[in-house]
Amino acid sequence: MSPAQPRQRRKRDPESTRISILEAAKTILARDGAEGLSVSSVAKLAGVNRGTAYQHFQLKEDLVRATLDWVSHQLLD
């Protein structure tokens, strides 16, 4: 048996993480509406730690607002 390999830490990329969270939130909003969205469910779909998602968006309302703004800007571009 070989010794356990140390776990590699991912390089931090806050902007990429934020985009992943917003994309997941967009998916959940489209499918379930604002009532079906939680920061925890978005974190799970985005593949990030729940604490990381809360660092970016402290409240569900902040996440919903940011997602709507982000989608609007994408449509305008």
C-alpha cells in the first residue's frame, strides 16, 4: 500500500466561483422559481461548499437579485 497522497487544494478563483453560483441559481429559478431556491441548494448544484456560497451571497434575496441582474446583463450583451 502506498501512503495517502495529500489532497490538492484548488486554486482560488472568486469570480469563477461566483459565476458557477449564478449559473446554478439561474437553473433553479427557471425550474422552481424563487420559492424553490435556497443558497444551500444552489451551492450543491454549483459544486461549491455551502459556506463558500454564503460568502458570496449572505441572503437568498441577495442571490435572487444578483442572478436576475446577471441574466439581464447577459441578455443585453
